[in-house]
Amino acid sequence: MGFAEETAVAARTQTTYAAQLHSGWDIAGNANGGYLLAIAARALLQHTGRPDPITVTAHYLRPGRPGPVSIECRTIKRGRRFSTAGATLTSDGRPLIEVLGTFGTLEKRLPEVERIDGCPPDLPPLETCVSRLPSSGDMAASFARRVDLRLHPADSGFQTGSPTGEARMRGWLRLARDEPIDTVALLLCADALPPTIFNANLPVAWTPTIELTVHVRARPSLGWLRTAFTTRFVSGGFRDEDGELWDSAGQLVAQSRQLALLPLER
């Protein structure tokens, strides 16, 4: 099965949906945060009757493990263009994430006003980039088989024990088996690269997400995404991470902002 099947939800009542957390979408046994967010978003799309997430924010409460989950949705506002709704994703009656989002339709149309002060990251050709391949002892080995990631050579040093010192990750990204990326899959892709902090040469072993926000700007064209993630501030035991995702047509399709905890190695 692919990403679409393994994020599918089924309605149980007018407000409650059931889903399954599948193995393989995890980091060290805990479900990837973008994967959890995508499942909650599928339920919210059905609940609101809208085709695309516009902006979604998730607060992470507990790790998710493979098994059945329930999503309880609530409508906050239903408008002509957008609907705003919230959801709680639970496992065994315990909340894993709390989600708030606005949903609508991302249609291609001539913009009335447009200003772009950015551009896709400058990436070398695919064949010269570094594959993120699973290896023994790799906490992300299972997840690495679900996405096809080719890191910029300048950002891949952490894999060989030579971090660059710059908290940055850039690379080409697509789902395994080149499965088409829809606007829900963009939520996963916004959390699919290794943490930027791995290249910062700091004594950090893992970085659990506290909050993740994704702004979806457009439906992506077929093909590889160009991705770029950076961290500017590491302080008070937390780090930020800003992300950009651009499609094969050079269109900005999503932006993300994440706050993560920095437990230090002991």
C-alpha cells in the first residue's frame, strides 16, 4: 500500500472517523509527526467537505504507535470559501495530537496580485545528490523507505559523522514508488527531512516536535519537490525550523514552521 491508503479514514458518525497507524511511517518506533497530521487532515477534509487543507497546526501530546486511532472532529466556522475545524486524534482513548485547520479549494486561477521574493533552492542534479538510505542503527530506517530523498551534498555530512555546522537541510523529495503528491501529502513532506539541527554540530540526540504548522499554497505538479529547511534560533531548550516546498514547475506549494524540543545527550 502507499501513502494514500495508509492515511485513509472511515466515517463512524457525523463527527468521528477511524483510521490505522501503519508501521513504517515511524522514527524509532514513533509515528512521524507529518504522518499523524496527514491522517487528521484526511478526517477534517471529509468532515468539512472541502478538498484541500489551506493551513493546519498540530500540537503533539504523545507519541503514536502502530494500531487503530480515532479522530473526533468539530466545526468551528463554515463559510462560503473556507471552513475552519478542529480535531483530536486519539489512541486507546488517549489524545496524540490536537489539530486546528482551515480548509478550502486550491484552484489554479490568474492572481489579482502576486509578488514572489524567493525562488526554489538551488539543487545539484538528482544524480549528484546523496540518497538518504536506511542503514543499521538508523532511527529513521523505516521512514527512509517510504520517501525518496536526495540530499544536497553540502548538507549530507551528518550521515558520515561530519556535520557542516550550518543548521540547514535541502534536497529533492518524492514519495516512494513516485506516488503522486496531493495537498495532504504535502503535510507529510513538510516533516520528512532529517532535522536541520543534525548538521549544526551540537550535542543533540533527538528533537521531538511540539508544534507544526503548514501553509499549503497550491496543488503540486507531478514530479520531484525541491525542499529547503533552516533553523535560525536554538535557545531555551527549543529550536525552530522553517521549511519551503517547491514543485517541479517552480511553484511554491507549501511553507512550514516547527517548534521542537532539544533534549541534550547525557
